[in-house]
Amino acid sequence: MKTIRLTALLLALLLSLTGCGDATSATGSEEAGQEKTITLTVTYADGSEDSFSVTTTADDLKTAAETVVSLEGYESALGYTITAVNGERADFESGDSAYWAVYINGEYGLYSIDAQPIADGDLCALIYESF
């Protein structure tokens, strides 16, 4: 009887762990590489905006964004740091007292743009912010 219970417990544990390795984004349950459509809004220092609808199979915001905007920046240990969008510079390391912030669905991004996962229907924004 103990063997049957132990086997059932191990089987239940195995089945519960099976779903833990699925590739999902932080904003949804998209499988990696599936086509998705996001909205990307760029807000510049003067408050003007450009908005784009982006259909992509990219899994990160940087790859998707680069299909419609020009990004300048550099790779670091913390990920890709944006220094300019469509030619407008915001580089706090150069003394600008400004930076490009990443927002996903109205929330401040938790990752650098190259690591920020995207899902179908996401509302993404690159916003010039000064301090």
C-alpha cells in the first residue's frame, strides 16, 4: 500500500513540474517565436509622440522596436542602454539629466529593452524622462 501511495505522490510531483519549463513572456503566455502585434509609442522631450503598430515574431522589445525606430545605445552588464531614439539623445551618463524609459502596459519596464519580453497586444512605450 505504501508503494502505491509513494508512486502516486511521485507521479503527481512529476506532472506538476512538467509545465515549469514552458517558454513564456513576462507579460503573457506567448510561445517563443509566435507572431504577435504590439503598439510602440515614442514620447520625445517636447511631449510629441510617434506611435507604431508592430507585427513581429521577436520575443524582445528591442528587436521589435528596431523595425520601426532608430535606436542608439550600448551593451553593458545590465543589458542594452538606450542613448537615442530616432536621433533624439537622452544619455544620463553624458550629463543630459535624462534617459529613455521603457514602459510595458503602463508599467515601468523590469528589464533592459533587449531583455524585455513582449506578448501579443502589449502597449509598449519609450519615453524621454528627465530628472
